[in-house]
Amino acid sequence: MIDFGYLKSFAIKKKNLVRRDFKRKTNDIPGFFGDIADIRNKWAHHAEIDTEEYARTFSNLIFIFSLLKMNEMVEDLKKLRDKKKRTKPKNEPKNQEKTDHSSLIPWYKNVKPHIDIQQGLLDESGICR
């Protein structure tokens, strides 16, 4: 699972590492990650996502994976984006288009917890051992 909120912080703090992959777009990457994280949070909390936000998120994801030369992921994202476009209700007014959440599976049904969580050994005290 990708946490784009943390990636935003990482991209800001470790700009020298990010520059290897994103070159002249390095300064733009934290903004892309932040936008993706915002939409992910809206989705996770069942908030409405308008079609412009939806399109921008897919565009950002496709752009990032293109820069990383992850062509298979780019194609998968394009297919997913295009599939969602085709399933949009036709009678919905253009200025009030919203993304349908009914086909989305909640994140907690897609994630397998780390082994320490599964075993009940997660230490949240903040003390490193």
C-alpha cells in the first residue's frame, strides 16, 4: 500500500534521492503526492469526489509512473480511468458530476497488516529498540 502523504514528506526531505528519478520535475512531485493523498483521504472517508479531482488524480498517478518508466502500471491506470469514465451515469448534469463510490472496496478490506500487528506485538510507544 502506498502512503502518498508520507511520500510527499519524503520527496521534500530527500530531494536529492527523488531527483534521480524525477529530474527537472523534482520540485513538482511533493504537490502531486499531496493532491493524491487528499483524494485518497476523501475516498477513505466516503466524501464526494468531483470529476475534476478524479481526473487530476489519475493524471498525476499516470504522470508519476510514466516518469518512473513503469509502463505496465501506466497502462493499468489508463484502463481503470477509462473504465470508470464509461460507467459514469449519462443523465448526470455536467456541472454536478460526482464519482460513484459504490464500486470501490474500502482500503481495510484490501490490506494485510504487517506481521507485528497480526501477532499483537505492535509497539506504539515511540521507543526504538
